[in-house]
Amino acid sequence: MADFQHISGAAVKVLARVAARKAVKAEIKASGNRALVPAGEIEQRSRAYLTNNPQLYEQAMAQAWAIAAKDQQGRLNAVLFDDYRRGKRKPRPPVSPSDSGKSGTEKTQ
């Protein structure tokens, strides 16, 4: 059985920060600012954006679960539905040799 892997809180925070950073960059682009914006300013704005939009954490949690489920599904599909791998498997030998051929079946009555 596969080990359970929890979704790290840090991963959720990173995904939320990435979403906030993308939103801030989209706002800057939409405002028509064509000059380079310092990374520190983008980081400061993205922290403020994340504070004002806590639903980004919920969206990040859903995204993290989707990533984890997709990763797990790929592993399961590789094991269950890989015909090449299944064809390579050797048949297992029986646990104990059968004695049915050695002894006859007799009618006692």
C-alpha cells in the first residue's frame, strides 16, 4: 500500500503567493505601465494583495490537492494499465506441488 503523503502548508502558501504575484503583474500590465517595476515593489504589492484576498489560500489548497491526485493517478495507471510491464511478468510457481496426480481417487464403498 502506498504511504499517505500530506500536503504541506508551505506548498499551499507558495501556490497562494504565486497566484497573488501573477495577479499583481496582471494589474501592472493592465494599468499600462511599460516601465520595469522593481521586484521588491511587486513582492510588497503581492503581500498586500494576498492579505486582502484570503480566498487565494483556498484556491491554492484545491490546486495542491489536484496536483497530488494527478500525481497519484499517474502512478496507479502506470502500475495497473501498463501492458508492456504486465507482459514482462513471469508466472508465479505454485505454492506447493500438487499431489493429485500421484494418488488415485478410490471409491471406498
